[in-house]
Amino acid sequence: MPFRVAYMPLPTYPESVADSAILAAAGFAVALGFELHVRAFSVDIPQVHSPVLGMLIDVPGLVRTAEEKSRAECQRLKGLLEGPIELRGSVHYSSREVILGGAFEAAAAEARYHDLSVLPWSGEAALAQDMSEAVVFGSGRPTILVPPSARPASLDHIAIAWDESRVAARALGDALSILPEGGRVSVLTVKDEKPLSGSDIAGSLASSLERRGFKAKPCSIGLGGKTIAEALQDAAVKEGAQFLAMGGFGHSRLRDFVLGGATKGILANLRLPALLSH
């Protein structure tokens, strides 16, 4: 059986994602049975020549300091990921220098060579959010966002946010390719968020999954004053799912992402690993 390979891009400028999130994401990928390829990006900052500014600030010195700090962070991350015994043999680390602002595009392109991406998530770190959006919407591959609270475990239960849309079907296919035969699927539909094409689309999908050898349960949920993102995550946690799969709604325009309500809410407050497909 061929190896399944996951990809984790880690920017280092102007900041890194918290170590706890990085280790949680790496542990989650390995627990899923993936070989994990980690790429850290150091920064190359072009020199800005300004005689006036040069009289006031040592610009070349500041640039060198920033670049050296970024390269040192790459080395530190290598040690962080090579330390835990449970990750040894399953994590392969490398680094690459990119021009300032180029890490997002480089990561999206590299992600296309892997089965999926697994990204450490932090709602407080803007860099983590920007990298996640770049990979989700630019790679064409499924992406799992992993919060620091996630704990590694062998996979046997997923939840899918189901509305019969193309992106939901794409997310379902991506999630089922990871779930072992006979695994459990909680099919979540939100009944009072938008018009649905049928009265029991969760039941229809659950029946289809049962015929394919999965254990499936339809779950129709109401908002009850919550946002759709809160309702979906609450239901997934209540059912005991190990991650929530959903379609990633959005498009890029000059690197500004306009997100649908569910996707935007998930990215704003992630409580369990989420697989996003676009």
C-alpha cells in the first residue's frame, strides 16, 4: 500500500505559530497514519535604497537582523519537531528561503504535490490565518486545520457539514478517503440557516454511506441563537467526532478572501480539527 503524505508549511516571518499548535498538528497527522513533510520558510527581504531614510535608520542592519532571526527560527523548529519520540521516523523537515511575501504562494504550490495539508491553527496569529486561507483556496487539495487543543488519536469518527453543495461533496470525498473502512460518520445539516433542496438530505446521505460500509447517523440541528459555525462545531463535539469536514466557501481577489458565514466562523474560532475542501 502506498504511503499517504501530508504537508505542513511553517512561515517564520514576522512570527511563527505557537509551538503547541505545531506539535498538535504534527501529532494529529502522524496519528492519522500520514508521513508528514514539513517545510519552514525563511525570508529574503529586498533592500530598499533611500538616502534620507538611511541617514536616520540602519536599514541594511535591520534587514540582516530580520533575515538572521528567520533562519534561526527555521533551525529551532527543526529541533522542535525532531524531539518528540512519537514523531520520529514519520516527520521529514526541510527549509526554504523565499522572497518577502512569497511564502503563501509557495506553500499553496507545494501542497499540490501531497495528499493533503495539515496546518497548525491559532485564532490570534494573523500569519496562521493567512497561510491557512492561501493553502485552502489556492492548493486544490484538502486541508486540515488543527487547534492546539487537539489530541492525537487513531481516526474512527468524522462529522460532515452537509448541504448537498459541490464543495460539501468534495469535502465528503476527501474525508472518506482518510476514514478507515467501517468508520463512523455524523451527517450534520442545519435546518434553519438556508433553504435546502429536501426535507431529509442528512438521512439520504447517511443511507448512502451505510450502503458503502460506513456507520452513519443523520443529525439535523437548529441554530438556537448560535452562529452556523458554532452550531456545527457544537454538534460535531457532542457526537464525538474527531474532525469536522466541510466545504470551503470563498474566492480570492487581490489576496483578500471573501468567506461564507460557516467557513469564516470556523476560521475565527476553531475548537476541533476541521477539514476544508474547495
